[in-house]
Amino acid sequence: MALVPGVIKGLGVTFSEIVKTVTKGPETVQYPHAKEDPVPRARGVIALHEDNCTACMLCARECPDWCIYIEGHKELAPPRRAGGKPRSVNKLDRFDIDFGLCMYCGICVEVCPFEALFWSPEFEYSEPKIADLLHDKSRLGQWMTTVPEFEPYEAGAQVKGKKVPR
Amino acid sequence: MGNTLAVEFAYWQTTIFKLVMAFVAVLIPAGGTVYLYLFKMVSFMQSRLGPMEAGPYGSLQLMAEVGKFAQKEDIFPARADRFVFAAAPYVVLVSTFLLVLVVPFGPDAAFANFDVGVFLALAVSSLSVIGILMAGWASASKYSLLGGLRAAGQLIAYELPLVLAVVGVVIQAGSLNLQRIVQAQIEGEIFGWGALGNPFVITQFIGFFIFLVAVQAELAQVPFDMPIAESELVSGYMTEYSGFRFLLFFIAEFATANIFAFLASVLFLGGWSVPPFVTDLLGIDSYSNVMNVIGPIVMATKMLLLTFLIYWVRFTYPRFREDQLQRFAWKFLIPLALVNIALTGFFKVAF
């Protein structure tokens, strides 16, 4: 008998939820027709800003799954000032991420010292063949357009907020 | 058929008509309530929309589900008793179709007018236990066997409160005939005031409560779904079934829910009748031919209300434990029903 108030209350909870869904709409979205707003810092896919990459291999070495493949070579670039020596720069030949192996830990994005890797909230890149989940550097570069701006730091922060290179 | 009809139908014509109508009376409400409550209402309770793609607002989702089940392979387990395994869903379905036989939908719109309608309904409703036991035993699976035995124990335990709850109504109406019970509710008076008739829910509210709880258990709906407890027994006696035979169990479960709701509305809510003050207002007789058309609509409305209660409870509560279930039936519901019968008998004699 002591259970009766709780039993009635339980019925009230489910009924008020019906009323809420009918009047205010559901919490869910009808996925193929509408997409949910991504949460800030959603981990969908990794985007590569190729100009910033120096093929330093930090991401490939820190990757727990060894799913990043990098090949590069050195090139001579014109000097910054007239009369200077030509600079030697690292050029990317290959930058692949195998999303069949990736576990979305985000360590590569964290360790990149040159701001070349970013999280994008896009998730619609499933493939019929698993080999097609290997994204090369042009495919990874295309994701850059979907990378959202960083959230501003909280008020009074000493550090200047980061900007996404476009 | 009533003698007021201008056209006389031959026996075989009425038989075919009744056969078709039996399928309509079982399958249309089952489909309707499954869509309305199982697909939509539970989704709203969980703050989602449910099926939206098949047809407008997903109204043809059930068609898609039936098509899916019909395509699937009908798997027999290697060591199953093939005949019993194959027959079990039909036994359960037959008890559903036999139940609808006695339900009156209007003064003449009934499949059969039995003098012992209540008795027959309660007797054939327990036929499904045999089908469930057959399914559990013939599947040659320990989950199915445990589920079947639990179902048998539960259905037998809750048969008693179901019967005893109805006894109060029968005492008050003075008849086992469902048409007479409806008639008693139309002509009844509450302390000399007859505008509402006397739906037995007013005097037999304890019986109504016990009946609804027992129906919930008879249907093995949550919170009484130990026979198909998916976290313990995979799917109970339905574990080994697939394709069309699983669909038959599915239909039987939800169609039986509707027919018990029909029965409850006949026994407690006045059945196909509308309150006498409405018929007085419209200037029609409570037993006139037009009630054969209005009656089914009234019954459907009451059925939808009662099935709403069934599914509301189903999607609100967690599952009982097996011993709690038995204790609830034997130590609470049955004594309560017996007290109700004693009180009903006392007042019947006193007034």
C-alpha cells in the first residue's frame, strides 16, 4: 500500500511526457530529412590543412592505432628576403588517415604543433568497401570547409583564442 | 439476425458474413491499437515521433512489418517437435477468435448470443495457455521451456481474480448473458436516477480494477511479462519462432488485448449502449436498429480508452519478480475479489 503514491506518480510522468511531445515536439530529429546541430567539439572526421603540415610525423607516431600514413620530401623554396639563401621546406607526398582503424581519440589533433589537423563534426562518410575509408590528403583537405570556429575562451582568459586557418 | 430486417438471409450467407466480420473485428482493432499505442504513444512517452516514413505519419508501418515477417524464413529448431511447434501459434490465435464470438456490438450485432457468454469467454481465454505451453515445450530450448512454464503458472494464477472479478458483475446483473448484462446497465438506476443508466464500473469499481490488473497479467504485458522477460529468457516461449509464426503470436497478443478491452467495456462500461439521457435526447430507442450501427462505434471508443490504460501501464512500469507476481495474485487480488463478491451479494440481498 505504501507503493501506491509512487505508482500513480509514475503514470503521471509518462503521461506528461506524451503531452510534452505532442505540444512542444520531440527531442529527436527526423534524421535523413533534418540533421541534428552538432555539439561543440563533436568528433566526426579529421580535417587536414595541408599548407601547415611539415611532415614532422608527430601525429603518426602518437597515433595508438597507427592509422596515419605520411610520406614527404625536402624541397628548396625561394628565400624570404632578396639575396638570401633558398629555404629548405618539407613537402607532403602522402597524408592518409585510415578511418577503418581510427578510434577517434583525437591525440593527433592534440599533438599537432603546427595547427594542421582539426576536428570536423561531419559523420556521413560511410563506404560500401572498407578500403575506401582510407582518406587521402585531398579528401582530408576537403573536410577543412566543415571545421567550425573554435569556441571563445571564457572571459578574463590570458591567452588569445585560436583561429581556424581557412 | 433481427426479425426487423426486410431481407431474409440464408444461413450460409449469414455465416460467410459473420466469418468476414470476425476477421474485421479481430484484425482492424488490433492493427489500429498497435499503430496508435505501440508505435505512436510509446514514442511520445519517450519524446520521439516513432515511425514517420511509411505512409502519412507512418500509418502504413504495420503493413511494412507484416510484409517483413511474411518474407522471413520459417525456422524449425533441429530437435523441435515439428507438429506441435507448428500448431502452437494457431492454438493461441484460435482462442483469440473464439473470444470475439461472444462480444455483443449492438442489440442484434453479435456473432452469437449465448446464455452463458461470460462463462464461455473466460473458458476460451484460458485456451491460450495450452498454446503457450505447446510452444514452450516443442521448441526444445531451455529459454522457451522456462518461459512457457512461467506463462502457465502466471496465467493460471491470474485466471482466478479474472473470474472472481466478473462474478460481482454477474451477481448484480443476474445473468451470464452478455446482452442481458448490457441491458441491466441501460435499465439500471443510481438511487432512482436513471439518466446515466448504471454502468457497473460505479458499483463494481473494485471488480473493474481487479479485472484490468488480471487482464494485464493474462496478456503477459509489462509489468507482468515474466514469460517473455527479454533480459532473462531471450524472448520466452517465442524465442525459437521466426517469420510468419512469430507474427501469429504477435497478432494474437495484441488482438487479445483488444478483445479483453471489449469484454471489460461490456461488463463494466455499459457495452454498446450510450447513456439513456443521450438516447432520450436523440429520440431513439436504446434497442432500435440504429444502435446496431452506433453500437460498434461506441464499443470501439470504449475499447480505445481501455487499451490506452493497458498500454499506458505497460510502458510505465518495470517488471515484477516471479515471486512478487504470485504473491500479488494469491495474497492480494484473490482475497480482494472474494471480499468484493461478498459485499456485492450482501447489497444485492439488502436492496
